[in-house]
Amino acid sequence: MEGLPKLPGNDFANRLRQKHHVPQSFKYINGYPIPVRPECGLGGERLNEDSIQFCPEPNGGGNNTVLYDPILTYGRVRHLPVKPYRPHFVLYDQKTLKFNAFFRQAVPESATETYRIRYVHILYFLEDDTMTVLEPTIENCGYPQGRLVRRGKKLKNVNREEFYHWKDLNIGIDVEMHGYVFHITDCDAYTKEFLLSNGIELNEIELLPPDPAMNERSISQRQTFRHHKMYPVPDDKLRKYLEYQGKVLHFDCVLDERDREGGELMTYKLFYYLEDDTVSIKELKENQEGRDYFPMLLRKQKLPKNWKENPVSHPSIFLEKSDAEVSEYYSPKDLIVGTTIFVYGRKFLLLDCDGFTRCYYEKALKLVQPDRVRLDSSPKRAPRLEVPSYLGLGTPEDSLASYHSLVPKSPKKDVITYLVNVNKFLRYGCVLDTAHPEDKIRKFVLSLSLADGTITIMESSIDNSGIRGGRFLSPRKVWLPGCNPDEPEYYTAKDFYIGAIVVVFAHRFKIVSADLYVYRYMQAHPEIFSSMAIDSVRNYLLSEGHLKDDLRQATEEEYKKLDASSPNGEATDQDEVQKRLTGFDIADPKAPSPLPVSSPARGSPVPHTTDTTVHPTPDATGHPCPHPIIPDEELRKAYHTNEPDELAIQAYRVPEDQPFSPQGSPTHGTKKGSKTVRFQDDC
């Protein structure tokens, strides 16, 4: 087997092996790598040399596994695992010895103390044998605290250049660093365990000496606390703030300065805040005519009763006063309706108060506020200046804004109406109502924007007439004739209908046609338009043949009502309706249009095609098919185009004097810009 070549099929290795780890052949002993014999094979398997087959043959005899294999008798020898080597800085990483100490600091320039005792913590870092000194923070101590000595190795003996080691630290010894002498009094539990485990005997624990300055402070604090317990302060600001937060007393007051030159009677609002006993006085808008805008006459502050009274020790060069200089402030008991208070030399008369203030006085102070004080009739104020007339510059709204403010602001717009009706227009066809014959042939399209109420007028061009066409009126609002220029009224949707006269800058336009969208908008908003306006547009569209679906639906609904009202078979009303409907053509445009000769069957009022109908001959005066078919592309283009040649609903009428083709359809010329109208091929 050993002589076979190493080819696939000749290898008898373990195919079930899952671990393929290579054993280590080097180990660290005392920090040095030394090659050793592997204890196991590939993937942790036992080596072949450990098998009993490799036992030596004693005396040249055979392989007696029972006598010469001690493992079977005593078992395999267990070798303890060798601990891995770890460096010093890894072994003592983040391990610190903590000692409690103090040092004495002299205070030479103080009359109350001669020295201070300052408590510190000495930290020894085992990883690099460095030391630092930290002082814990004491509130309001009066001197800087924190790190007193930076971290580093500290010299123990300068001459020999010896540094402090953790073996040199113990309780009850003095440690000198950078001129400070620290006396160690105690250490923490880890430090005690570490030193004892390394054979160092610890000294007895010492008590920290008291600090005279801190003792005096604690005594004064205890006396102050005992005084507050025995004699509680009546004015608890925190309790008062939490109880009266947001509660304000309201008073109406007046300032009467009519006794001096230029003075007058002015009204103010006085607020008393119960949470902190402060007062503020607000100036009302009615006092701001011709004056600078000052919203607050007195900002929120405590109001002294006698503001001129100063103590003898108060320096006269200071204008501001503290609570120590003011003897008494105004309180709620001093604010009674009908009394006069002094606000830094000004007399304010309290006229009235609100309901909350009266309830507070009755329940909390057991006082009843008098009724409102009625003043004598004050002289009438000067009337407001009249708004000047409109001069014609810009819009009236812009001119009015420049009157109200020195820096005019743009007028406010109805944003909601604009967003709802954006890109929505009502289009009307109109002509000039004038006596000049050259203007009677001019055609116009008037568009009303529902978003902002502006009107745009476009004029159609007429060949060989000298009229170029184009924009006649840019989008703008148009006044109603005879309105007040100072308060103008503009044309709206309700002012436009068939036959209406629209006056635009001395030009009279007469509306003669309307768009189909106008009628749909009138149906959706009947509260805006009058019945006459809706009827005029409906009649016009019926005459043009654009409401066949509406007419068919209305006829069917009316016929159903008549059918329900006559259940006994009386067809008199239906026959009468049928006779009246014979003049209207409401049949389906895709089907042929027969002429009925007999009454239809009972059911729908729409004429049905039967065998008893008589078709007209091609020699008739009119076309036998009264349903012209307008292409959808041209119909859509007509409703959404700005070409004012004729309105969309006028563009597809067939002239009466137009000749007919041999097939019965009217012939159309090849004139440029003409509309294409074709009839059914099966007519």
C-alpha cells in the first residue's frame, strides 16, 4: 500500500473527518518560543506513534500489549495545561490601588481661619506604576478642585532617582509629591486584598481630621434649618407659584391728563399676576391714533407704592432699586374698583374688573368689589380721516393698502378659491354692440377665470377685412358700470348669459353664444345664476343640438311619471307627449332616423324604428340624415382652443345655402381653416 502512487482511488484517508486543524508545534516558555512535539494529529486525532503497535519489543520478543502497555492498566497520564504568558501591562490592565489621604493648607490672610484640611484620593495604576491625586468636589467651597497632581511616575528620592512603587505605600505614612505632603489614612477593599496577598502588612486605619471651615458652615446651616422649622416663612414663593400659576387679575383703568397741556383721557388694561405679585399695564388700540406703537405702558414688574421714598443709605446715583430699598409694594388688597393708584407719578383710576377677579376677592380676600365706575361724557374724539378717492393708478386695493400703511402690503387673495378653480374658464362668444358697420363683423371670445375673476377677450382674425385679431383685453378684473370707484364691484359669473351686455372700457359687448362647459357649470351651481340666465344658455344649446342626451333623459323621466300616474291603461297623456316629441330629434345618431307614421308602443317615448316608416327620397329639400357626425378630434380641439374664428358650438353648423353632393351630403370646399363635417354613410 505504501508503494502505490498518490492518485485518486489509492488514498485510504478518513473521509468522515470534519476538523482539519493543524496542531501547534511551538509553545512559549518564560516568554521564549520553543519547538515541541505535537500532542495530537490533524483535526485533534490521535497520532500513530501513540498506538500500542509502536511499543518496543522487550528482549527481542514479540509485541505483548498486555505486559508492556501501561496505559491499559493505569490509564493515560494527564498533563496540566500550561498557562499562556501574559505581559505585565496586560495582567494589571485597568487595576488601580486607591488610598484616602489629606493634606493641610495654610491660610495666612484670613481672620476667621488659619489652615484648611483638604481631603484627596491617591490613585496608583499597576499597569505602568504611575500615580495621580484627585480631590472630590465640595459644593461652594471657594477654591478650585479636581485633579491636583497629574498622572505620572513620582520621585521618591531625588538624589537616587528612585520612584514610588506600590510596595512603598501603606496606611499611616506620608507621601510627598510636588511640594504637597499627603498623609494616607485608609484604602479601599481591593487595595487591602492586593497588598495582603503580596505579603505587605497594613497599619491601623486612621480617622480624617475635621476641617474648621466646613464645621462652621454645617453649624450655620443647622441653625438656619432649625430657625425655619421653628419659625416658618409666611411667603412661600414656590407654593404660591404652583398654586396661582396662570391666574391673573384684570382691571380696566384710565389715565386722566386733561389738566395739563396736550393731555387727554386714555384707557388702559391693568394685569396683576398672583404667582409673583407683579403688575403690567397694556395700552389699548384705541389710544394709538396718531401715536407711536407701544404695546406695554408698564412691563411686568413689582409696583412700589411710594416710588420716591429712598432709605438714607441708598446712593442717589443709582436709579434701580432692590427689594431691600422698597418698603411696600402694591398687593391685591390695594386694588379696589373706584380707587386711584400711582404708577411712578401717574394717577390711574380703576373703573372695573372681570368676573374672575370679583370671584377671587369674594372667596380668597372676603372683599366685594364695587360696581363699574361711570365717567362723565368725555369729549368726542376727532373723526378719522376719510379715505381719499381712487386716482386711477394701479388697482383700488393697492391704493387702499398704501393709505393704511406707509409700506404698502399686497392685498390678501382667496387661496382656497384659487386652488379649487385653477385652470377653469367660462367662455362666451360675443360681438360689439355698436352703430359703426365696420365693427359689426368682428367676433370675440370672452373668457372668465373662475380662479381669480379676471376677464380675457380674444378677437378672431377675418380674412381680407383689415382686422388682425389677437388679444383684445389682457387678464384683469372689469368694473360693473356705474359702481363706486372707491368701492368697486367687478363682473362675476352670474352677470354673463345669452343676450347680456358687458361694458369693458366704454366698449359694449353682447353675448351671443356660450360654451357647453358654461351650462354644465350652471347646472352644478344653480344658486349662483338666475333662472333666466340658465334658460338662455339652455335654449341656445338646444337650438344648436348639443343637449340631446339631457333631453332624452328628461323625456324618459317625464314619461315614467306619466306612466305611473295612469296605471289603468289610459294612453291619452302619453299620446299627447308623443305628438309633442315628434318635432324633436333625440334618436341615436348611429341608427337611421325614420319618420314615424303611427303611435309607438307603450313604454319609452323615444320613437322606435318599425317597418311602417317611410324614408324620405334623396330629392327632398333637406338632407335625409339630420345627424351630422363631428370627428372627436375636432370636437375636442374646438372646446379647448383659443382660436376665436367662431365658438366651438357655432363652428359645426351646416349652412342652408350649401349645395348637396350626389350622395345627399352637403359638399364642403377646401377653404383653409374650415371645419370638417361628415354625415353617415348609410343614409
